[in-house]
Amino acid sequence: MEKLTAARLKALDEDHVHNLARMEQSNEDVLVHSSDIPGGYTVPPHRHRRTQFLCVFSGVVLVATGRGRWMIPPGHALLIPRGLEHSVEMYSDVSMRSVYIYSPEGRAASQEPTVLEVTDLARQLITEAVRKGAMAEDRARAELVMALLLDEIGRLPERRLGLPFPESGRLAGLCRDFVEQPSPTVKIDDWARRLNMSRRTFTRFFRQEMGVSFVTWRQQACLFACLPRLAAGEPVTRVALDAGYESVPAFTTMFKRMLGTSPRVYLTDRKAA
């Protein structure tokens, strides 16, 4: 992982400001941008006047907003509604591509951030769009590529990689502690007791605050903690046991439920991409 010196951080900040200004001033309906950013860097809170399709080719990215947090592993993308303030944290060295859509339709017009699994076709179209980014000499081809890419984005399968997160309060503290040290065995009663609530009151309070049940949030948080380690190449067995699972099969069951495939198949596909 690249060392982030003060000079390097300053350069990254300046690049972000420059690129944001360039995109905001452009009148193009669709823009594409390629970026390779070292792990540990966080793009500060900002917003776009276009819907952003942020696609991660390698590494793991965490996008945070006032509505929650979304972890984007390799081979996935986050659809970020225009006008929504967000920051982007690099959990490792990251290679990502973004498509900015000025007049979104269909899924791209969604008002909620959505994690999507990127198909081989979408990946190739994004690569071609980046390569042809300055193709004034072949405008017709560029428009065809963009039109097919936008159509494909509308067909991508959704993945449950969003993590609701309270902005403040005692519940936020419990959530932050859990993300740092996740465990699938933590009980509702444990958190209810720490907040001086009955189980029934806590269950209702948690769903009102987070929009999902405690059990669902716990599974998502566990996966959040595991994905960067898996993407970095750590053995599945070690990651599963460190996360508090009694066996690899139990971890695999959770992983399949969330991502639609086993950890080993998922990692093989990411490396082959």
C-alpha cells in the first residue's frame, strides 16, 4: 500500500477539487472518470449535480452519507443519487471508474443509494467508455457505447451491502464498536441492556432508527468487516473464525445470503476480472 505523505495527500485533495469542478462545469449528458487511489485516503464530503455510478474494479471502498454506509467490493458499484452528500474512503489501494449521468431515467433516477453487481458486459462498456473518453472523432460510436451502458446499468442485480448507521447517540456508539469488533453471536438482549431498555422496546426502537431488524443489521455489519480482509487475500477460514463464526460453513451460508455466492467463488471471480 502506498504511503500517504503530506505532499501526496495535498495532491489527492487538489485532484479531487479539480475533477469535481471540471465535471460540474461540463454540459455533457454522460461523463466517465477513471481513478486509482491509495488505501487510507478519504475523499471529503461532496455532492454532484449528476447521478454517479461508482464502480470498483479492485480494492474496497466505503461510501458514507447521512443515510447510511455502503461498502463496495471489487466487481460492484454504488448508484449515488445526484445532490446526495457523500464521502469515499479507500480501505485498500483502489482502482475505480465512475459514470456521471445528468438526465437519469429508470433505475438511475432512484433517490436511494443502491449497490449493484457489475456484469462482464457493464465492465467492458465502462472500460471502453473511459478509453473513448475524448473521442470527438467518433461521436456516433461514443453515443452507442453510452446508450448501451446506461441500459445495462438498469439491468444489474442489486446486492444488500448497505449498512444503516445512526448519526449520533448511544446507539451510534454501539454500532461503531460492533463494526470494529463484529460478532454474529451478539444478542438483542445485550444491546437492550446497555441502553437500559426492555427487549421489546429496543427491538421497536432499533427498527425505527435503522429501517431494518437487529439481526439483519448484524449480518450486514459482519460482512462489512470481512470484505476488506477477503479482498486483501486473507484465508477464508481465518476471516470467518475472527468474525466469531464457529465454522466456515456457517460463514459461507451468511456470505451466500448476502452476495449470492460463496467466499471462494466470489474471490476467484474478482481475481479473474
